[in-house]
Amino acid sequence: MRDGSLIPRFGRARRDPQTAVLEGLHAVKHALRFGAQLEVLATPDLAALRALAGRLAPDVAERIVALAIEVDEDVYAQLAPLPPSTGAIALAPRTVVGADEVLARRGAGPVVLLEDPRDLGNIGACVRVAAAADAGGVLSTGTHDPWHPDALRGSAGLHYALPVARLEDVAGIGGSGRLLLALDPEGQPLRPAELDPQAVLAFGTERHGLSDRLLEAADARVSIPMRAGVSSLNLATSVSAVLFAWRLAGRG
């Protein structure tokens, strides 16, 4: 089926703040596992998608095949800047949650705060790590949309596994009852077993670090112990190191 009407629909979706663009089978399977309601799922080869889903996502394979619409190769090639090689691209409503709601939740793990992250793929990688570690959510400041299609690609659709939202002002953390811990090279060495599971863990970019305003607002500063001469870690690597140190210390 040609269905060229999908081309403008997917184009509009990339600019729609209410819609998630899920590129690739991994993003589709994770989104379905964690409650996404797909509006459309396109593939250039339904038989190949059925076989791949059967191998990589047997728990949701039947749902994927039932939802999929087979389209011409030339149509599929225009649904994303880089069409997924796994033969699946979908649209779904975003899970809309406010930063205040994320901070008010209790019972989950620490909340990750990304201050003005610059790379959308890195935002997605942080979401993926946070979902794997069962964190309480991911908040970000700055101009980038944390649900941008490039961020969703980086998370492999795991935005649906935990709340992801934009935080307008770090001052809002003060009234949430959560400790704000700033990851800073000058901070005290991290002690994972003592990390408050209700803390907000603030991470800056590799180049710029955290702002003076956030550092001043923090209740404490902690650092990741590293070998001398290694100046910094990639943002997603830092998030991973802290969250899984916490989990492996028995608090997760």
C-alpha cells in the first residue's frame, strides 16, 4: 500500500508537542511494554517485521503485527530523516506529566535532573539508563524538548517507562521535600549506600558542568571518584555510574 498521506502526518508529528515519534523496533516494543497507545505503525515489509519482532520482542510481537501498516519503500523512506533499518516507525501520544508531579511522587528511586543538556541523543541515553535503573524520573532544563524524536531514538522508546518532563526553574525543587545533590568534581566522593533514594541528582554537561545558580541551590555536592588525569565523563555515563552504584549498593 502506498499511503503517501503518512508523509505529511509524520512530518507534522515531529513538531507536535503532544506526539511521540518512535523510530525503530526497539522503540516500538518498549513503548508498547510500558503502556503507549500507538496511533499508527508503518513498515515497508510486514513479513520481515513479523519475523524480527518474533525474535526480538516475542511478548508484544502479535500486537506489533496487528498494528502495522505496510507501505511502499519510497513512502517509508520519507517518514524520518533516517528511516529505521528495523522496518518500524510509529506515532503515539506522549505521556504528559509536570515536573511538580514527578517531584511529588514517592516510593521510586532518585530523580535525575539534567541541567541544560545540549545533545538530544544524550538526553535519550540518560532516559534509557534511568529507566533501566528504575529511577523516579528524568527532568531537564533548557531549550531542548526532552521528548524530541532524536531523544526518543536515544532512549529506545523508554520515555514510557518513567516520567520525563521539563523543569522550568530549579527553585521548585526546594519545596518538594527532596534533597538536591549536585554532581560536581569538587564535591565529596559519592557514597552510594548513603544516597537518599528520594534525592534529586543534578548533572551538568561535560563541557560546562552545573551552573553557579544550581550549585548554590544544592543541599550538597558529590563527586564520582575517578582516576587522576581523567577530567570528565560523558553525561549519560555519569548518570549510569551514579544510578547503578546506588542499585548495587543495595538501595535500589
